[in-house]
Amino acid sequence: MSINSALSAGVTGLAAYSTSLAVISDNIANVNTVGYKRGLTDFGTLVTNNDLATQYSAGGVQASSRFLVSQRGLLQQTSSPTDLAISGEGFFVVSQSPSSNPVSEPFLFTRAGQFVQDSGGFLQNAAGLYLQGWPIDAQGNVPVNPSDLTTLEPINVDQLGGTAESTTSMTVNANLQASQAVSPAEATYAVGTSANNMASGNVTPDFQRSVQLFDSLGGFRTLTFSLLKSSTPNEWHAEIHVTPTSDIELGAGLVDGQVAVGTLAFLPNGEIDTTSGATTLPTTLDFLASASGAPGAGQFKWATGLGIDAQSLTLNIGTAGQPGGFTQFDSDSALLSTTVNGAVFGALSGISIDQEGFVTAFYDNGIQRQIYQVPVATFINPDGLNPISGNAFSVTTNSGTFTLQAPNSGDSGSIQSASLEASTVDLAKEFTDLITTQRAYSASTKIITTADQMLEELIRIKQ
């Protein structure tokens, strides 16, 4: 009968508004939870088969809850460089353990970016989830794959010990005096003969300066530039040799620590001549590793006892029409400046994360090195994701599959360092919903009370 159906409808109301109260309670409890997405209760009518012409049977109401995952919270500034937020679409990829395998333990997705280092150096958020990133190799390559989670690994900054960097580039800015008198020793100068070259010290250079470079272990090595004015106008004999000579082992054709020999030629306007072929001094020096075999003709290697790696050094000695390098003007010969890259050993001093998600390590010797890139995962329907404890989400058929993208590319948002995304909960809205839910619950109890009274009256008829 209709009274019984009214009683049942009241019960469904109690159940539905209990669900609503639970969702509102979660929202209020998480008003300060980083990256929290507020829940919402949807109500739907339950309809029974009715013959409206003769009677009506109440069906009641049912409630279903969902999270508004696609809503974005406001970004709030913090002081920690590992606090991360996404400005725009997408999620961080996280795992429940630092050794997670995406096959046996699927990765999760979150916008809660309050990451800090744990005891092992992994970046972990307040829910204990570990941030994943693409590792960057020594050549700066990133294994970007839009659908392969196996290319990711937990970001660990403690595994980055100190580092040194060998010199790969050297720029020498110097002037050679144009009116320099030709030395009598120039007549017998022979670059490959110790008795008649500058590297041995038997011929006094017209200009000589030493420049330090860094080897693969961060040690100092010395290159000496020795130049002798040639009897050919606007030309100078040049030798570059390692000091002391015990640091280098030479192949045939090189003596006394020489690693480069040739000439420097200049134009009548004092600029270096790099187009006619008159300048023959090599501008690339390839040092073989200490562990390599005996050097061949024209080759050179770091001494076996040093135990250092190979390195290729590019020399910038100038280009006609451009500032810098060697010049020949009629003023005193002088080394004006040198620029050498590389660094001695340095310890890790900090990290930063930019808008493209690149994690850069900073060392106290001035070296900066990109070590990871944080990807952003996007979904066709983020509201279809399944919520997981810890303010994270897992993939469902309703959400669609993910796409991994570099931040700030395609439809993915950019990474904001030293920022956190606030909860999307609006307390004013939640308290208003709390009042209406309480009133609706009370009204449902009145349905049950009234139906009970009517049934009681019906029972009294037979008395």
C-alpha cells in the first residue's frame, strides 16, 4: 500500500542524506589538505511501477557521490623549492614505494605536491607517495615516452654526490707586439728538436704565458703558450706544451710536452688570419685517457700514473672581424684574459625545479647539472579517476588512459616550484549544504513518523 511505500521512501531519504553528510564531512575535514578535490553528492529519483489513475507508490531517492577532480585550487607560495604545483591540466606521477614496478604495483596520480626528501633522499609527499621523473643522461637526453611508465624512476637527490668537471673549452685573449724584433734564434728554430724549440727552454720565447685547466678528477693541469716572432711578416711560431712534461706522454712528432705546434698569422689590420690557411695552430686538443695504450704519431695522453680520463679541449684563438682571441698590434705583448670552463670537486648544495619540470642540481663549485625531468600525466576525463587514500587517484575505464607529457607542452600545465595547490573546498558552500542536508534528513524522519502514525490509526480500526 502507499503508506508502506511512503515509509520506505523516508528510509531512502535518511540513507541518501547520510551519504551527503559523509561527503560534506570529508570536504570540511580536508579544507586544508594540499591538492584536495571536493566531493559532491548527486541525488536521483527512485520510481516504482505505478498506476497513477488509481494509486501512487513512492519510490524515494538514491544518492551517488563523485569527486570534482578537474577543478583546480588556488596556488599558494611556499619557501621550499621541492613544494610543487601544476598550473593547468595534469597530475604528478607517484608510486607507493621507491622501488615500485608499474606492472606489479600500478603508479598513482596526484596534485598534492608537498614533496620533501626522505631518509633515502627520495622526494616523498605527505601521504608517503614518491615522485617519479624521467632520468637525464650525461648527454642531456630525456627518455620521453607518452605511454611508457617504465621509463620513469623515483627522483632521488641524495645519490648525487660531489662532482668535478673537466675543461672542454678555453679562450685566450692576448696581443702580440707587431714591432717585436725577430730573435736570432729564429734562424735555427726547429719545433721538433729539443735543442732548438721553445718547449724545452733552449729557445727563449718572445711571449710565454701559462693557463690552468681542469682534468676529469678536478685536478689542475697547466698549458703553456710559447710564441716566437717569425722572419715571415705577420707570422709567429707557436707551441702549446704541458707543464711539467711528466704529466703527458707523447707520440712520434711531438717532444718536450708539446700538444700543439704551428703558426699564428695575422692580417695587416692586426686581426688573426683564420681564412687563408696561414694559421696552422690546431684549435682542438684531444687528450687520451691515462689508461689508454701508447699514443700514436701526433697523439698525446695523460700520464699513466695520473689515472685521469680522456678529454677534448677546444681552443678559441680568435676569428677575423670578431672581438677576442689573439691580435697583433704595435703595443706591448700581453695576456689580456683567459676563459676556461670546468671546475674542481664540489659538493651538492641544492636543487631547483623549473616550469618545464627540469630538476637541476647545484654544486658549490658552480656546476649546474640537470638530472631529472618531472612529467605531467593528462587524462581525457580526469573526473572519472578513482580516488585513493593519500589524495591520489588511479586509472579507470571511465577516466581513459593517461598521456605523459613534458610540462608546459600540449595540454599539460607548467610546474610551479615553491608552490602548493590549495584544497578546492569552499567552507561557506559546505556549511550551507550542511544546513540543507540536516533539514532534509529531519524532513525524512518526519515522513517515517507520519507514516507510522497513519499505520497506527489503521490498526485501531478493528478495535
